[in-house]
Amino acid sequence: MTITGFTHGTSEDVPLQRFEVFTGTGRRRDWSDEEKDRIVAESYSGEISVSAVARRHGLSPGQLFTWRRQVRSQAKQG
């Protein structure tokens, strides 16, 4: 998540200022197949929501839903 803000003064002699706040790791994480399997299995436990599982592991919910879809697809093929 990135938050970008602009502030400026009311007089012309105050320069425009910019600030950015970055959250998260700031890099791509390489998940092992075992980690993915464990996280996907946790997301199917029914104890907490898929989004809560994703947040707990530092994932976006969309990434976890993609992993779940891949597992279902593999199950149909195998």
C-alpha cells in the first residue's frame, strides 16, 4: 500500500512538499510450495476468513484467492 500526499502553504514563498508512506515488505516474496499449501489449507479451515488468513501471512487477499483457484484446478486435473 502506498499513500501519497501533497501539502502546500498559502503563501507563494512556501515550497510544495511531497511525502510517501510505503507499507509492507517492499519486495516480492518467494513462497515455497509447502508454505503455499499450508496457507491455502489454513484458508479452508473455516475458522477465520480468507482475507484474515492472507493478512496474517502478509499476502493480499487476491493472491491467496489465486492460490486457492490453482489448487482447485490441479485437483480437477489430477
